[in-house]
Amino acid sequence: MEKCGPYVEVFGRAVGVAAGLVGTWHDFKQFQSERKAGHGALAWLHFGSATASLLLCVATIAEATVLILPPIILVLIVNGILIARKVHHEIDEWISKYVFGTGDEKLSAQD
């Protein structure tokens, strides 16, 4: 195991960075989509998530995760909760405007 240890560590870091970059790319695409749709707060939450994920990838490559891991994880958790609450609110708003919804404003047939 002593011979394999360094290789396993490098492989684990590479897989972690690759997964982090996929998450960063996804959040950045969500940022672009939400910004284009006019959802400013949700767009910036996705941008913050992409930035935090990218910082975590850089820290993993630089082997500095001990210093940055706890605050970045906390930022990602809080950001994820805020995104979930914001998306849930928008879904509730859309449902209230639906034909059978309880809101005063209703969607048209084209919506």
C-alpha cells in the first residue's frame, strides 16, 4: 500500500477536481440561463456557487484544502439552501397563477 498511496491520492484529487469543474460549469450555465430569464437574485446565487466550486478546485490542485475547505463548504451549503428556497418560491408563484391556482393573476393560454 505504501507504493500505491501517492498514486491513489493524486487520482483522488484528479477525480475531485474533474467533478468540481463539472459542477462549476453547470452552475455557470445556470447563472447565464437565470440572468437571461431576468431572475437576478437566482442568477447571482448560481454565480456564487460556481465561484466557490472553482475556488475549491484550485485549492485541491494547490493542496491547500485544509485552509479553505471549511469556509467554502459552509458557503456552498448556505448557497444551496438559498437557491432551493428561491426556486421553490418561483414554482409556488407559477402554480398560483395557473388555471386552478389561487392567485389573482392568471397565466394566459400562451404562457
